[in-house]
Amino acid sequence: MGAQLRIYRRRIRATKSTAKITQAMELIATTRISKAQRAVEAARPYAKEITRAVSAVASRVSDHALLTESPDPVRAAVLVVTSDKGLAGAYSANAIKEAESLTALLSEQGKEVVTYMVGRKGVAYYSFRDRPLERTWEGITERPAYADAKEIGEALMGRFTQDSAEGGVDEIHIVSTEFVSMLTQQASARRALPLELEEADAEELEKQNGGALPLYEFEPSAEEALDQLLPQYVTNRIYFALLESAASQWASRRNAMKAATDNAEELVKTLTRQANQARQAEITNEISEIVGGADALAAASGE
């Protein structure tokens, strides 16, 4: 067997082994996607209702510190959700790219950006480039728990309730990945605080209540009720972002592993064809040598 043929066969064996690994990882990711999707769907009703409750209370409060935008914002907090592991395609890269775009926009507006990072990939990216991180969380992106979101929410709310002169932030933004479908995951940035009341929410409430907004009575007051609801609202927004990001991460990993498996199988076909050509060349060369040797013997015998 020639050296070139041995190289081809060694590469074929290595590629087949890689294909088995990537196919196994694809199957694992497929099962994890279903669990992550169920977690997102289970959390969606509460997220929707607490958003409606906060919107309803906020519409009755004329002036609240957590709803009123600062006339001269100085500092903004940006929470970025990436992954703890690789082999997920452009999942983390897209989230980091969206965070950098948001950071550039906020900087152009004259705001100092304070970055909070979730996921080892984002931490490594910023650390390698010597970019400051206010606080980091690792090891929670694949299976996020509500306790993790609560811890992150408390850290962000602690800075938001501080005065700007003492290092507090005037805005909270969340950069995460939305799960659109099994094939599409989109990184996006949303502002969590100050709360933005959408007119569509008010119109929906009016339709549900016969064209008029419902009347509420608050005890002890709407302001104090809002003080209790807003931290839970922010925590829920973070939790829902973590859940959607987890589902997006597994979907992106599944797509990446499927593409890797397909490429490996295609490479095996190419290498097999090249190995066959090399083997055929060896056989042809051996036949030529045999024929040449036989002709030489025949010529020697004739003499």
C-alpha cells in the first residue's frame, strides 16, 4: 500500500469519528431544544400578565422615579447574554455584536456604559480585549433558573436605584437572543427600565373592557404597588430572556452540528473517491511494472 493511500484512509477514519461525535451532539441538542421550548412556553403567561399589571399600574402613576426618564442620563447598564460553551455557530458572536452596536449608540449619546455579562464566551471575549465588566455570571446559560435571574435582577436594580452621582445607572438594557424558529435565532436589544408604556397595550385593555380602561383601587397606594411590582417585572424580563437564549443556544448548536455532520459525510465521500483513484493508480503502476518486467525477460530469452 502506498503512502498516499494510507494518508487518505487515515483521514477517512478520523473524519468518520468526527461525524459520529457531531451527530451525537446534534441529537443531544435536539432533545434539549424541546425542554427549553417547554420552559419558555411555561414562563410566557406569567411574563405577559406581569407586563400588563405593571402597565396598568404605571398608567395611574403620574410621576415615578423608575418610570421617568432622566433629563440628562449619565450612565446605562447593559446586560449581555452569551453562552458558556462553544460549538453553537454564531450564537454568542451575534449577541456580542448586538451589544457592541448598542454600546456604540449609547456612547454617542454621551452615556457611560456599564456592562454585565452572562456566559463564559462573552467574558472571555471582553477579557481578551481588556474591556471592563462590572459583574459576570457563568454556568447558568444552558439551564437557567429563576434564582439566577433574581440575583442578576437584584444587582441591576441596586445600581438603578442609586443616584447617578454615586455611580448609579439611569437605564437598563438587555441584549439576548430571541427564539424565532428552529432555523432562525435573532439577537436583539431591549430597554427594561425606565419602563416604556406602549399604546398597543392600552388599546388591548380598552377592547377587553368594552372600550374603557378598568378602574383600580390601590392599598396603600399605586406608587408603593409599583415599587413592589417593578423589581419582579425586571427579574421576570431577565428570566424570560435567559430562557429564550437557552432555547436559541441549543437550536443554534443543533444547526451547527448538523452542518458539521453533513460536511464530514461529504468529506468522507470526497476522500473515498480520491483514495480509490490513488488505489487505481497503484494498480495501474503495478501492472505496468509486471508487463515491463515480462517484456524484459522475453527480450532476454530471445537473445
